[in-house]
Amino acid sequence: PTRIRQPVMSLTIDGIPLVLAEPGRPFQAISICGEDGGALDAIVVRIPFATFRRIASAADVELHALGFDTRLTSSDLHALQSFVTAVADGVTLR
């Protein structure tokens, strides 16, 4: 990799910041070289289902990670809401 990224990840949920990954907090940062010679950086965090539900029901969610910023679209939020509805009462494996 030619660029070192800081393993920092946060969300802004309806204007309220939520830090998910920063030095001193438990998270997993992954950096590997891709097949085309590019680098793949990722951050893995675990959040309580209540936090996930809060994200899914928000009107505005901004994601700040690895030096990049993005905003979840209404389609993204609708997909998260559908997932919450599907698994809120538990999942049965067959």
C-alpha cells in the first residue's frame, strides 16, 4: 500500500456523533493487497442491536471511516429497516 490510513470509524446519526473505532476501543482493522495490486482497507466493529435499530430508523446517517465520508441514502436506510423487521424477533436456522 502506498497510503497509510488511520483506523478510525464513526457515524453521525441525526446529528449525534457515535464513535465506533478509534485507538483504545475494541475493533478490527484489516489491510490486504488486492489481486490488481491495489490495497483493501476495512474496519470491523460490533454494535448492539439497539444501536443498529437506531441507525436503521434514523432520517440522516453519515459514515466517516478511513479518511472517507459518505451519507446513507434513503434506499440504504430502507434496506436496513427491512433487515431489522426481518430479524427483530430472532432467526430460526433449519
